[in-house]
Amino acid sequence: MIRRQSLIDQAIIARNLLQAVLPLHRLRASASRPILPKTPTRFAIIAGDVTDPSSSLGDLAMFSALMQSLRAQNPDSIFTIIGERRHTIVVPGIGETPVVPAWSGKTGTRAFDELIRQHHALFVMGADILDGKYGAALVQRIVAYCNHSVALGIPATMLGFSFNSNPRAPAVHALSRLHPKVTINIRDQPSLDRFARIVGIPAKLCADSAFLMPPATESEPETEAWIAAMRREGRTPVGVNLNAHALAPAIAQVGMDKLIDHIAEQLRCAGVQNKLAFLLLPHDLKLQSGDVIMLKALDSILQRKGFTHVRYTSINHPDKIKRLTGQLDLAITGRMHLVIASLGSGTPTLSITYQDKFEGLYQHFDLSLEHTITPIQCLSDAFLRKINDAFMHRHDNRARILSHLPRVKALASQNLAIATCDPAD
């Protein structure tokens, strides 16, 4: 098995060398380098999911935060997203934004060279993709594109990302070969420590760029009216998100149906004991993500168990979700960017942990890891105890979050720094 994985890793590296690294080197040698303006206004952005850049609300939140922040600095800023097919997506606070195919094979490589020469800076949506968890070949090509960009004198920045303790070998191989002029931002201290130890090159500490996304100014009338009605009844509104990714170990152990039934019973008990009302919030609308399926099932089971203080709401705009999280007392979720939306609104969270992602986020706010839970713990009465504990400490945690939020936003703003970059191979 180890031998087979090694051969696969070598094949990934070799293919990227042939399809991206060497063709880009030849393209640099065959054409003059672009002349950049003193003030950059044209920005290219590599999507976290090049196949469907807008499918994740977390990715949309990062797009929105980055683009709105850059446009606040310069109203003339324009943006191009790099993906696999030509289309447009709607980014909150920005509007329609073009996605240009400049990714797959040698054709994508040539398209990227042509595209980047027409732009003044390159950004990479780091998030959780750069340790290779979602594809080591993706990381290999990202590094090739960043190195090509800075070799042309065009600054390249990796937006704040997390880095797990067991990254894919081709990802480490690529990252260790990043050009020194590529700006590497890592969104939490434990990830930065792991990156320095495993990859062995310098990087900067920041916070996730999504902290910079403002909440929507327009209300969600029906949902906000429901939240207000629950409060008038003396109930405390709590957000809940379930998804197949974070809960995969528990699903593998007992199956999705049994897991949801157990979670429903734990939520019902917490709801009765603490007079709660649950707002069920999907944060990824793709079918395979499980948010929609699991939350609709949870709604049905809670109703069947006689707990009617529950509402399922589907919203496909991350800024609107951030607005809603600010009206809750607590959010329970395994979605990193739903946690970021909540903390960015001052709302405490109980986070379902996976992939070494939440420890560093909680460190930014000096929050106790007691307010996290593993997927397997969701199968036991520990889930109820964790909910009750997080609920009991919600006021203290809100004060702690709000006191740390200015510093976290300042760290997030460091993602926007564009280094000067003279052409060099």
C-alpha cells in the first residue's frame, strides 16, 4: 500500500512538471515580462474549488471579504477568478464576477500565462486546500502558478490557510519549492508551527480573510421574525449545522440515520432543559456535502419527537448568514466558515472538530477547547453535556470574543498586503 501511494505521488509530481512547470518556464523565456502600474487594480484569484468556485458559502465569504477589502482601497479594482470553465458567479458586495478557464492540462497552463500577464497581482484562496487533503495535484499546480507569477514580477499571495499534521507528500514537495517572493499567510499558530516544521520555509501568521466580510445590510424578514418570536416566548435561539464531512467518522460507525436520530434526541433534551429554539442552517448546498439532507432530516425528527421550536432555513449568501448568526446566542457546527461568521458576529460556538482546523481558530479568541466536540462524541451523551456547558458559558464567551475581535480582524487584514516583486527566476 505504501509503495503504491509512493508511485501515485511520484506520478502527480511528474505530471505537473510536464504540464505546468516546464511549459511555464518556456513561456517566460519566449515572451517579455509585463510592465506593472504603480497601483495594482487588476487581480487574479485562484479558487479553492476550481470546478465550482461558488458552490461553498465559505469560499464565497472569502471571495467577498477579499474583493470588498481591495475595492475599498481602490474603487477601480477588477477581479478575475481562475477555474475550469468560463462562467460568472455573484459575489456578495461585488456582483457578477467572471470565472476564466485557466487550469487543466497544458491548455490551462498557456491560458494562465496569458491571463496573469494582464493582471497586477495573484491571490490563492488558501482555506484548507494547501495541505493536499482535497488533492495534492491541486497544490502542485497552485505552486507552479505562484512561482511563474513572481518570476514575471507579478506579486503572488496565498491567503490564510490551515495546515494539518499529515499533509500529502506531493503538497509538501511543491510548497517547499515556493519562490521566496511568494507571500505565504497561515491563519493560525498551530498550523504555522506545523508548516514551519514540515515544509521548512518562512510564512506569516494571519487570520482567515473571511473575518473581513461585512454582514448583509438587508434583513431576512421571515427568519428574523421567527428569531424575535422565539425570544418573546422566552426561548434562546441557537444555530445548528450538520454536514457529512465533519461527521464522517460517526457516520461510518453507525450510519447517517442513527446519527441524526441521536443528535435530534440530544438537541431535544437540551432544548427542553434550557428553553432553546433551533435555527437549522446549511452552509454548503452541494448534495454530497450532506448539509441539506441531514438538516431536513433533523427538522423532521425533532418535529416528530414533539419539539416544534425549530426552523430550517436555506440561504445561499454568506453575508446574510453572518447577519443571522449575530442574532443567535450560540452556533453548533462543523463548518469552519460558519464558525468564522459566528465568531465574527460575536456569537459563541460549539465546534465539531476535524482535520486539525479549530484549535488555532479558538486560540485567536482565547477560547477553551472545552467548547469543541469530536464527531465520535456526538454519538454519546457527551453531546448534550457539551451543549449545556457552551450554553451556560455563552455570555462570558461572547464578551471574550468581542474583546479579541479587533485584533483578529487586524490579523485578517494582513492578507491584503501585496509585496513588491521584481522579476526574477
